[in-house]
Amino acid sequence: MLQTLSKWFLVLSGGLEAIISVLYLMMQGTNGPLTFHAWKGTLVFLGELTAAAGVCRIVAVILRPANGKLWLLVDGVALGALGLILTGTFGSRIQFRTVVLLLLVAAMSVGIFELVLARSLRSLGRVADARFFGVAGVGSVGFAAVFFAYALRWIKLRPGTHTDLLWFGSYFGFSAIGMLALALRPRSQGLSASRGGAL
């Protein structure tokens, strides 16, 4: 029962991230500067969706605790904090560096989880699943590297280009696929929470 409920929370989290991805990509397609006043409602909505995705992740981990899932908990907390910032809970001034640092933490923590899961699946002979989560883990770490470069200003923001929103939307879409795959993959061949740390 708790395992099924945990999976549904992961499915919900992945679905929310898919919506977040679409919204960021829609914002990225805007010509000219993105003014706070024009997009305030969208940013608040993005914040609510992001906070909800983080809460779903946290609940999924609490419902089905296992080895290795601390990383998903860290991911959920980072998403929840980002959501609260975007909703204006801590004030209306949003620091870009804070946003990319929280995304860095989220991407790195879920990447580590996926790589640990891939290793566990490989040891159980589930090669296809291990490959998928190995690639997903490397992809998540790659996104973390991009967010790190943004945080250190190695990647410069040019007015009107909105490449940051393209990266944000791409990351949330990528993460949605990973969460849905994690929730919906079969649990055959005796994979248990105690052995692999999987949900």
C-alpha cells in the first residue's frame, strides 16, 4: 500500500515537472525582456508547481524509506525551497544565483541517486534499467554542471536571449522523464528497497 502510494507521489511529481518544463519553454520563446510585472502571475504559478513537486518527492521518500533515497529527499527540499522563492514567500526580489544554486543542488542530488540506482540494478542483472538510470544520472550531473557555470557567471546572460529559461525548461522536462521512469518501472527480479535503495 505505502509502496503504491509512494509511486503515485512520484508520478504526480513527474507530471508537475512536465508542466513546469512547458511553462519555462513558453517563457523562453518570448521576444524582448521578461519584465517581472508581465510574468508575475506565471512566476507565482511556477513557484506553486515547483513547491508541490518538491513536496511530492519528500512524501514519496517518507512513505517508502530505503537506503540511498536521502538524495531524493535533498532534491525535494531544494525544489520546495525554489518554489517558495518563486512564489514570493521570502519577498519579491528573486536572485538568479539563488535559483541556479537550488537547481544545482536538485540536479546533483537526483543525479547521484540515479547513478547509485543504476549500480544496484546492474548488480541484480537488470542491464537495460541500469543503462537507462546511468544515462539519466550522467544527464542530471551534466545539468548540474551547467547550473554551476551559471552560478559562477562562466555563462553570461545576454539580454533578450532567455537561454537560462531554455536550460530550466529542459532540465525540468528531463527530470520529469526520470521521475516517471522511476515510478513506473517494473520491480521484478527481487529488487527490494533494502538491497538497491530503490522506490
